[in-house]
Amino acid sequence: MKKTLAAVLLTALLSPLAQAADYVIDSKGAHASINFKTQHLGYSWLTGRFNEFEGTFSYDAEKPQAAKIAVNIKTASIDSNHAERDKHLRSDDFLNVKDFPEAKFVSTKITDKGDGKLEVAGKFTLHGTTKNIVIDAEKIGEGDDPWGGYRAGFAGNTEIRMADYGMKEILGPTTVLLELHVEGVRQ
């Protein structure tokens, strides 16, 4: 009886851990993107993306608040669809990719808002400065893929101020809106 009770307790304690799965963000298959937009002189929107990034997350649909996320972004991969502007964005005036080749996000807390909505709090490091940010996210879906794997997908958005990360605001106060699309392949 003692062995059976011990086995039941051990199973109960370990089963929440066994349900969480680790995922690799499918940036190589182009099933994930980090996009941005910011106003240009207050007259129009400048849009772009970061072409090179990688990351992982753990996720359990029964316990979304236990999820963990880590993403690294190569800042030199910024792409606004204009080579001269991209060169300027990589310069010391903005991203200074020579001194700060990576940006990084690491989650610190996930709040389940219900109905697939999540609030993802974490530390975002850009231009050598780390700040707390919150990403409003939603689960898009999860399930088997046609190649025998299993995938989970999410979307989210947040905004940052360039000045908060030590970057010049050459054209006045500049807010950058980040739009994130993440599809992970379970490992």
C-alpha cells in the first residue's frame, strides 16, 4: 500500500512538469516574424522587420502562466525595404549594431487573461539597456503539422520609446510599435 501511495504521489507531483513542452521558434522556415512600425515625421508609417532572430519557449495549454520565452534578435538584420535608411538605422544614431549586435527578450511572468489572451511580462534588452516591457499576446492555435511534428503559434504586440533605450530621438519623441508572430516546433 505504501509503494502504491508513493507512486501515485510521485506521478501527481511530476505530471505538471511532464505536460509542459519545449518549442523552438520556426524563424528558419519563416513561420515567425518580428515587425515594427513607427511614424515618419508624423505624416506616415515607416514599417520594417528584423530578418534574423532565434528563440525558444516552453508551453503547457493547461498552465499557460508557467510558460517561459527567450528570444535573441540580430540588430544588423533590420530591414525597412530601403538600403540607405537601413544603413542609417544600423549606425550610431540608432541601433549602433557594431557595439550592440543583439537585442534580447526574456519573459519574467505570464498572466492568463482567459480566452487565449495572455499578458507576457519580461526584460527587453536593446542598445545595451534593459527595461521591463509587457506584450499583449494571444494564442493562435496548436496541433500536429503535415511533417509529423507538433506546433503552437502566438501573436503579440507592444510598444517602446527609443529614448528609454538610450537612442537619439532625432525627429522628436519616437515610439516604436512591435508586432510579433511566433510559431514554435515542439522538440
